Amino acid sequence: MPTAAEKRARFRQLHESGCFVIPNPWDVGSARALQAMGFQALASTSSGFAWSTGRMDNEVPADDVITHLAQLCAATDLPLNADFENGFGDDAAGVAAHVRRALDAGVAGLSIEDMSHAPGHPLYETAVAVERVRAARAAIDAEGSGAVLVARAEGLLIKQMDLGQTLDRLVALAEAGADCLYAPGLRTVEEIAAAVKAVSPKPLNVLMWTALGHTTAQLADLGVRRISVGGALARAAWAGFLNAARKIAEDGDFSAFGDAATGAEISGLLKG
């Protein structure tokens, strides 16, 4: 098993050139299966993990998230990027304290959102968002960990900002010390290309959370460095479960099991 330092060095290397997919497991089993499929790095998913525990996204307390991250880091040889929501603190000191806990759990990188979740004001003001990223940067640098800091601008996804405002926010977060930038909600080739240009030479993460029609090769040609899927793999797994369970509940029909993975296939992946 590589050390945390070795995982972080590998993770930084992945961001330096080319384009890689960083899928999002929601538990140890899915993490180990993704490693067996040949992916080079993993990212946690706040929504996928929350659903697996019967909770909603953004309702899981920091202690539970830290425990989950430590379990994922210990489960595979791959670098893990933490979906660290908004850093579990409104002020810079709170963000820094929780970043240090995530580093202790062994993550190779982590993302900090600009979401406040406050009624009527779901996004932090730019100055506050910048201060929070600076605090995360300082915490990472103080540890000398080499972990990758990802800053997320959520305004486009939740329809609180247009593309221009989102790109301005990304630039401000890049200047605050983020290593990688991420704006969930980018959809079109034109939007993605504009974001790549705005944050260059720093890498851009693009979220493929639905069937947008882009392939890895096409996104690489646009200059995208990293592709994540958020809770989409977890939703795909839930879709199979719900379809099979509904057929049984409503019709007494077990035919969906014909499409199920075999126990041998799953065991083969988990044995690694």
C-alpha cells in the first residue's frame, strides 16, 4: 500500500498534463471495484455516501465524513480526492480546522465549495469564498502535505450565477491558491472551453453528472484535465436496485435479476 505522501505525489502528477477520469465511489466496495477497473484516482461523493446511510446530501456531520474518508483511503492504493462540501465551517478558521482533519485521514486532495446553504443566500460572497480557500491553502501548506486543493464555484449549478459570473469566481478562487478549479453545471462545449481558458494554466475539473454527450476524448481535446461524476455512479446503482425492487413489489416479477452482476464478477473485482 503506497503511503499518503506517495499517493499525493502521484495525484499532483496526474494534474500536470493530459486528462483523467476520477470516478466517485460511495463505499469501500465500490472504491475497490473502481481500482480493479484501472482508474488512476478516486473521489468521494457527498451525495452517494449520504444516501448509503439513509441521509440527504449535506446532512452528514463532519465526524462521519472524516471516518468515511479514512476508510476509503485505507481501502485502495489510489489517491483519493475528498468531496469536502463547504469545509464544514462558515468562517476561515473552521474550514482550516476541518481541512487538517481530512489530511490526517489520508486524502490526496479535497474540494471546498462556495455554498453557504443559508436560506435566500445559498452562496458565500466572493470575498468570503476567497478567504475560505486561502484558509484551506494555508492549512495544506502548513502541513507540508502536498495535497491538491480544488475550489468549486456552485453558482451555475444552482442557477445563482451566469457563466461570466462563474468564471470570475473561478479566477478569484484560483488566485486565492486553488490548484484545480471546478464549476459544476458547465454543459456545452462553448462553456467548457471558456472555463478552461479562464483558469489556464491551472487545471479544470468537469462534472459529468448526466448524459451531456461528451466523451473523455472530446473533453481532453477542449483542454479539460480532470473529469468527475459526482453522485452519478451511485444514482446508476440506485436505479438498478429501484427497478428490480419495484418489479417485485408491484408485480411479483423477479426478471430484473437477469441483468444483475454475478457474484463471481463482483468477487473478482473485490479480490483485486
